[in-house]
Amino acid sequence: MAARPPRPASISTLPVVAVATSGGRDSTALLHATLRQAAGSGLQVLALHVHHGLMPQADAWLAHLAAQCQRWRSRHPHLRFDAARLSGSPSPGQSIEAWARRERYEALARMAKAHGAGLVLLAHHRRDQAETVLLQAMRGTGPAGLSAMPDLIEREGIVWARPWLQQPAQAIEDYVRRHRLRHIEDSSNHDTRFDRNRLRHQVLPALNQAFPQAEQQLQRLAEQAQAAAALIHEVAAQDLAAMGASQAGMPMQAWLCLSPVRRRFSLQAWLQHRQADVPDSLVARLLAELPRARQGRWPLGPDSELRLYRGVLQPLSLPLNRVVEAASLQLPQVVEPGEWHAPAWQGRLRLSAASEGGVPLALLAGACLAARTGGEQFQRAPRSTLRSLKKQFQAAAVPAWARQAPLLYGAGGQLLFVPGLGVDARALAAPGEPQLRPEWLAEPAEPT
């Protein structure tokens, strides 16, 4: 009996490669070339387009791409097309170019993941790379910025590749002409109010005329900067590990033992774990002020800051603007293990079963969380001296910003528990007495 021929694979089960396309010359050529290479391979090609909503012609561009993909599908049945429309807009003072770039990549990533594409091809070429290097140089950037665009990088499970990064723009123009490809001409590409366009039309032509190898040399500069940036990243990671730095803090004594240049790059690397965009002005200020400072605070973002306390530099999420002085949270009369959320203080109180070191159930009945009012006395251990909360906090090395959590008071006004210090010794349960151990769990804002 003759063997049955294998059933053709369903499109949904084929491997997928995505091509980001605006409909312009370069991305149209890349999509066409990818389809030619994929012909007969069983590879599914996914054309992805982002509608930015910034140009009146954007709807026409989307329609052009959809129609073009429909025509090409007759010869390439494994071609698929998807598009996303951006709904937001740049915030006041934000660069339109920077906003559009960030939103475009996020939209491309979402669509690629939705279709199972682990590889996205981008149509940047050698001139684009040269422009990026020059733009970064004009901004005074370091090796990371001069690295410009990598030819291959993985972010969040997706590989972004630029297969034409070594190719001159003329080669792509010749390809488009040879295959008579229809593409979109974006008039905004000639608007010299934008930095890249001004450089492309006014600076780079003159540079290429004076130095015919300028683009190739700028490409080489990007490659050398990429190697330098990778080395800096490795050394900074080793320095941070050796000094015991973490996202929670960086010890100053170990940091000050580094050479000045390694201080700079380890500090930048540590800050970038917290916030992707770290202003050079902040790094310069920290480098100048930290070696002489015993304590201090520096703004890191709209909802966070850096604080130096007892030799450790720490990032801190700032609390929301809430009035908590009059706020309180009361426990029920019958208290059992559990958690009580206190959004006014951005945290929650947890009560856990304990055999020692806890508070008697009788004292917890009807207890409440309330803000400090001043004059509170706390006893750290039985038969120890009563001292003010301020002195107890200082003795326990509790930083000032960690002293704002609420206090737990019994129904009769007795102080039971202080976050950062523990249970007041006068409220400790006797051995064998039913008791619960209080714990305060802060819920800081998400990292910026």
C-alpha cells in the first residue's frame, strides 16, 4: 500500500519571522527580500506596521501596505500582515521622535509576541548608523551612546536584527529600482526641524563629499564603541558584586576604594538598574558630592530619590501625597492571624501566630494603627530604660525616611509595636500565653 503524502503544515504552526515596515523604501525592500529568501522554506513572514497618528497621510499608508501585502500574498501565501495604532501622544516637553520610537518598538513587540514571532527584522542601513553615531556625538554621549544601533540584540524574548546595517543606502535604492517596488515617500523626512533630518540633508552630504569613507569610518567607530561599552559593563558588574551592592543599596566605603573612572561607571550601572534614563548631570553631581557627604538626598525621578544614610546610598520610592496624621486603622475585637492593609501609609500590618515575642490577644483586641504624635516612649527589652522613639530609632540605625510607618496602639492607648523596632517590652506576652507577632510590610511604589 502506497504511503500517504504528508499533509501540508498549517500556517499557524510554521516558524515566523517578522519584518517591521513603514511602507517606505528601505522597509519595503527588506520585506520583499525576506519573502524571496523565505520562498519554499516553509517560513511564515509577518509584516508589522505601526500607525503613529502623527501625519494626515497615516491612514493612506496603512491602506497601501495592506493592499500591497494582499497582492504579494498571491505569490507568497505564507505572508501575513498586522498593524497597530498608537493612541497616546508625547507629554509636554517630550521629544516627538523619542516618544514615537519608544511607542513603536513596544507596539512591534506586542504584535510579534501575539503572532509567535521570535525574530523581528529592521531595515536600518549604514547611513542610518552613521547618522545615529553623529547625533549621539553631538549630545556628548559616552561609549554606550556611540555604540549606536546593534546589528543583533535580544530584549524580552524577542531578537531584533538589522541585516542591512553594513549595506550602503545606494544598494537598497538599486534593489528597489531593479524590482520596481512601489513604496511611500514620507514628506516629514525632509523636515529639517528634526535633528536627524537636518543632519541627513545638511551635514552628512558635506561630510561624505569631504571624506568619502565617512560612513564606513563611523560604522567602525560604532563597532569599537560597542566593544568598549561591553567591557565597561562587565567591569562595572564585577565591581558592584565585589562591593556587595544590590538594588537596595550601595556601600560607600567600598565604592570610594575604586578608581575615579570605575566609580563613575559602577555608579551609572547601579543607577540604571533602578531607572533606565539617568541624567549625566545627576551622575556628575553624585561623583562630586558623595565622597564628602555623610548623609544627603538627591532627586532620582518624579516619584523617587536617593538617600545616603550611615554609609549606604539607597534608592527610595517617595510616598504619595497623602495626609496620614489623622488616619487610623482599627483591628476587630476578636483578632486572628492575618493582614490588614493601610493604604494611607502604603503598607500592611501582618499578625502571625507565635509562641514567644508576640503581643497577647487581649491587648490586640480593638487595637489600632495610628501616626506618631510626638513624645512616645519605647522600651527595647524588659528592665531596659524607657527612651524616646527618636533615640531608639537612632540606636537601631533606622533611617529617617523609614520612621514614618504607623504605630500599633492597644485599645487603652498603650504602645504595642513600632515598625523598625519591634514589640514594646511592656507589651510582650508571657511564655505560653496566646499571642500574635506583629510585622509591618511596606509597599513602596514601583521602580521608575
